[in-house]
Amino acid sequence: MPARSSAEARRPATAGLLSIGQVLAKLSPEFPDLTPSKLRFLEERNLVAPERTDSGYRKFSAADVDRLRFILTMQRDHYLPLKVIREHLDDLDAGRTPRLPVGLDVAVPSILSSDHRYSREELIREAQATPGLLSDAISASLIAPGDTFGDDAVQVLRALVELQRTGIEPRHLRGFRASAERELGLIESALIPVSRRNDASSRAKAAELAREIASQLEIVRSSLIRSALGRLQS
């Protein structure tokens, strides 16, 4: 192995690595909600392990940035909890080739926002619905009223179009809103110990815990529905 030049010998070990600010600059255009607290939280959850300078500052490699992009994409696009993402990454780190864990994805969009906004007319056109069906969905509290609507409203209205073909109308689904409110109450109760600490890190933890609880509740709900369908088919 050739000896290093004097310039290479003087080069700090963290040369070419990125600070938290630089990582945010790279990833924020794709993930506008990313914050320093979220990056530190992901490190606390052992999803990424940046190097540290002698002064304790975090430094991220290009591989760390790619890993963060994967984690954030799995959260945003597939609504996976960090526990599932970490297990997938652990398999990759161990040299295994696991299947992408999107099989656990919830069939409908996450309750955590969407970027695109639609006017009422655009929503109806995108979902191939009728104005009357949208009005009925709003009346049944299945879609929140407003001047604009998100991607979640498109998915719900599309589902209602299909359900209407089987004779199921929005008025038949009024109980879904009450069920969702009960689940929200469970999540809020579980978050009380974390949400009492009103700092940025705790808010990031609370948001992730809410996502994980919602994912587990969805698993239970889906299992109950599958079980009920099994009784129908027996």
C-alpha cells in the first residue's frame, strides 16, 4: 500500500462528511417536515449512526444520507413504523436480502397529511365520482368539508364510488367516524407521558409513536375483518 501524502495525512477523518445542516439542505426539498430533532430521533432509534467529531458534532456520510432517504420514503409513501423499517435495515446490514416490507402497508393513506390539494371539481373528476356522492360523503363525516381536499379525500371518494356500486352508501358508514374518534382517543391517551414534555425531540417521538400505534391498530382491525369474512364464507 503506498504511503499517504503529507496533505492526505493532514486531512481530517471527517473530510467529505456532511453536517446536520448540510443533510437537511439535501433532504428537505423531498421531505419538508425533516428537522434536526427528527434526525437525532432517528439516531436514538438506531436507524442511522453518523460519525462524531472530537467536539461531538454529528457527521453524515453519503451512505447515511441514502439510508435516511430510504427511511423517510418508507414512512411517507408506505406509512411503515420505524420498528419495521429498522428490522428491514438490520437484515440488510447483516447481508441478508429481505423483501421490501411494503406488505404491511395500510391500504388507505396515512392520517398524516398530503401535499397535493384539489378543488371540489378536481376531486370529483379525479375520483370519477358525482357531486352528490361527495356531498353525501361530507354529510356522513367521511370527508372533511373545505375549499380544497388532499390525496386522502381522493382515495376515500374512489372507495365510495366502488362501494356505491354494491349498494353501500355513505350514510351506511356514519359509524366509521365514531370508530376513528375512539381510536384517536386511545392514541392520545398513550401519548400523554411523551406529550407532557413540550420540546422538539419529544414532539418527534410523539409523532412517531402515534404512527406506530395507528399501524398496530390497523393490523388488529384488518385481522377482525378477515376473521368476519371467513365466517361469511363458511
